[in-house]
Amino acid sequence: MTLQATPLNAIHRALGARMVDFGGWDMPVNYGSQIEEHHAVRSDAGMFDVSHMCVVDLAGPNTRAFLRGLLANNVDKLQTPGKALYSCMLDPNGGVIDDLIVYFFAEDRFRLVVNASTATGDIDWIRQRNADTGAGVTITPRRTDNASDHAAPLAIVAVQGPNARAKVWAAFPSTQPSEALKPFNAMVVEDAAIGEIMVARTGYTGEDGFELVVPADNVAAVWEKLHAAGVRPAGLGARDTLRLEAGMNLYGQDMDIHTSPLDAGLAWTVDLQSERDFVGKAALLANGQRQQFAGLILRDKGGVLRAHQTVLTAAGEGEITSGTFSPTLSQSIAFARLPKDVALGSEVQVLIRDRKLTATVVKLPFVRNGKALVS
């Protein structure tokens, strides 16, 4: 199978990146030391090519009403242009089709950023819902493999870390107005060399920074200027350890079409209070929360917490969904779905290579803004 490539593929290879198949995309896992890339983001600034993710623009007078019924979170929370909202998109059974970010720019113009591996199915689902509801929304994918003729493809570079924003401003003075941008907000600026840049104060690392959405034809120039400004390239390996420390779910691992967001620690993204209906609401109300989603810290030596390991508790069995060794904490950490009655702070046993190792149940996240929140 031929892998798809982002517009930065040649640059990754020139930098000596180790490339892997990530959901059908040829992506860099690291450029040398994954641990150093991780620490660079926690202490300074690192950047990730996330152009495999897909921007989808929605337009038309009925767009807000359409999104009210499509998403589990309530887009009526978006009243200020540029405001962003994290949400799940559910099927009728309450399973997670995808988790995504929706940006509001005007009553007739919203933008979604959806996951790479689910993008094709997401777009098909959104188009089917549009047809079924008669909303008449114009749906325009903007990734290199599916951008329409009248809309240029876009690429995304995430710049993350305590010094990320300052280094973006140094590389691109045109983005300086974003200094006043609050977290989970975005704005669009015009750069003489690059063109239109959407600057979003969002990310997937637990650090401050920006996600820059730029014309795909000019993303190489963006990457090179950021590199020259001292932003370190980082790959999927560091991105995974950073997001896990930050308590952020990964689609296909921590939740999927068979998982309720209520069982994946995402109840805060689901609005069940307002009167509006949305796809999957009836199933969520009928089933409720069946499991809790929590963090684990391994206390015994001799193993690393990994996905699919069984967790033994006094209230029954649970399962790890994501696990790794935390470079920031120097301990093995994990997410797990556990019986609802398991208390935070309690000790459980994890089966690792036929051994029972002790772990502590903790509240997520583990790390935020470079600081450990657990011990």
C-alpha cells in the first residue's frame, strides 16, 4: 500500500527522521532522541507536522443549527468569532465517531479539524447528516488528498512549549496580534510571504502554544522559518508521551465507535442539560456512565504500563487504554477504564507479563504546563 505524505515529507527525511506508517500516512516518529524532543516541548518549544489531520470548512446560514444536532457539545457556547470548542461526534448508539475541534468565525462560517485516520469516514458522515436533515450546508475538506478545486489545501504545524508563542512571533511578526489571544481561541492574519495564517491557541501537549493552519504550498517555508527561530522538530513519539502526560485521549485507543464518551473521561464535552437534541443523546441518557476513566502510576519496578493490560481491582477488572514511560515524571503512567466504584488514591494490580504489579489510581492529568500534578 502506498502511504500518503504531507507536504513536509521531504523535509522530515532530510532531517533524518525515522518514518513510520501512521494510519496510512508516512510520518516522523522522531528525529533522533524522542526523550529530548519531549523535554524540548516541556522546557522550550517544539513543533509537529500535523498536516495529516483534516480541516473541514462548513458554510451556510444553517451551519450553527446543523452543528447543534451533529455534535455532543453545544456550539451555542461559541458566540465570539474565533472561539473554539472541543467535542465528540457520535453515532446513534452513543459511540464516538471522532473527537474534534470546531472553530466559530461567523454565523455562516465554522471550521472543524478532525483526526487523520477518521477523516474520510467523518466527511461521509457529515455529508450524510447534511443530506438527511436538509440543512444545505456547504462542506469543504481542505487536506491535500481531498481539497476541492475551489479551495486550496491547507497544512497544520503545531508549535508547543513555554517559549512557543514568542518564537512564532519572532519568525512571523505578522502573527503578533495573537499576543492577546486567549486559550482555545483563534484568529486569522495575513502574512506577506505565507498568505493567510490561522493562529489557534490550542494544542495536544498540555503546554501553551499555537496550531498554525497555513496554505499547503507554503508550509515548508513556515517550518524552515520556525526551525531557524529555534523551534525543535518533534515526532509522533514525543507527541504521544506529551499528550498522555497531559491526560488527552487518542482516538482509536482511548475511545472509538464502541465507546461512550461518558466512559472515556469526556463527559465534560457532552451537553446533556440543554433541550437541544443531537445524534447519540438518547443512547447516552438511556445507558449513562458505566465505567470511570482514570490515571494509573506504576509503583512497582520491572515493567511498563501498556494498552490492553488487565487491571485487577476490588470492584472487578479494568483495562489500560494507553500507557507509556513518562519522561517528565520518570515513572510509568497510563489511562484505564475501571469499575465506577474504584476510588482515587487506591491501589490496584496490573498484569504485566504474568506478574501482578502495584499501581495507584490518580486523577488526570499527570502534567500540565511543565509541572507534575501527581506524585
